[in-house]
Amino acid sequence: MEKKEDMDVESKVQEMLYMYDVYEKKANQLVLLREKIEKKINEYDIVIKSIEGLKEDHDEYILPISSRVYVKVGSVNKKNLFVNIGSNIVVEMSHDKAIKYFEKLKEKASAELTRLDDMIEDVVGQMEKIRQQLESSGVI
């Protein structure tokens, strides 16, 4: 009889360890996704500040032509901007409309960040429950 009970206990412990590992991997994936969304939010902040900066009068502007290359220009068309809205679709927008567009993207990303935080909290809670069960059973 004891051998069967020992096997049942060992089987439950193995299942708990497996589930802990699954939750840990899920938590790591969620944290990585969270970091990507935080980067997007920071990029949106930079874009919004840059557009606001274009509204001001300056003698020269430094504009990016890639992620690592900038060009200094003396004047810019202050009337409208060309905004890539995804899938290589570029739309001409006023400064105010472009700012509103990026603020809306930032709001969506912030909502997604909140949702991810809730998911991470749930997964970590599940991991803690398993850890407590393992601890109470004397495994750890």
C-alpha cells in the first residue's frame, strides 16, 4: 500500500514541478512582451514630443532618415506630416491630427500593458501556490 501512496505523491509532485515550469515560462514570455510594449510607449512619447517641436520656429531641424542616421535641414513643411500607419501605408496628417493619432496608439499600448500586468500577477500567483504546496509537502 505504501508504495502506491508514495507513487501517487511522487506523481503529484512531478505534476506540480511541471506546472511550475510551465507558469515560469509563461511569466518570462509575458515579461518580454511587456518590455516590447514599454519600448513602443517610449517611442510614441518621443514622436509626440518631436511633432510638438516642429510647431515651434527654429533655424535648423535635425530629422531622422533611419534609426541611426539624421540630416540637418534649414526648413520643413510645417503644414502636414506623412505618417506611416502600418502595412507601409502613409497618410498625410496635420500636426494636431498626428499627435492625436500617436496619443491614441499610446493609450492602447498602455491598456495592453495594464492587461499584461494583470496576467503576470495571475501567473506569479499560480507559481506561488505551487511553491507553497511543495513547501508544505516537504519537497522544498
